[in-house]
Amino acid sequence: MSLIQEDIKRTSKLLAIRIDGERTTVRLFDSEIKALNRICLETNTSMSEFCSAAARDPRRQEHTLTGKLRGAVISFLLDQWKPV
């Protein structure tokens, strides 16, 4: 394992989630987990609902579940962001 891979594993965390009722894990950075939690809180959506919707969304072009979740979080935040 390279030094970069080891560093990424130290700064990211495994997050246990459910996709359509099936338990799985994804590796996300703290800021991504915080953003995901905030989105779920603000939209009154469970993490399982958000993650399942992101995983099923045919518009998501990412190839991995982690990529789909990251893309969904970024898309949500970009849609909500208003320049000051």
C-alpha cells in the first residue's frame, strides 16, 4: 500500500448504511459525512432513504456506490448554494 493510500485511510471513515434495506459500508471523509448528515436533517430524510435514492438515481453516472453518494451530496449542495 502506498503512503497516499495509507493517509487516505487514516483521514476517512467507514460509514455503515442501508441501501434498499441491505446493509453495506462506504468510506467517506469527515466533511462528507457531516454534509450527508446535514442534508438528511434539513430535508427530514433518513440516511438510508437518501443513500438508496442516490444509488438508484439513473442520472448518477458514477460507477461506485461511494462515488454516487459523493456526487449526490455535491449535487444537492450545489443546487442549494446561493452566491452571497
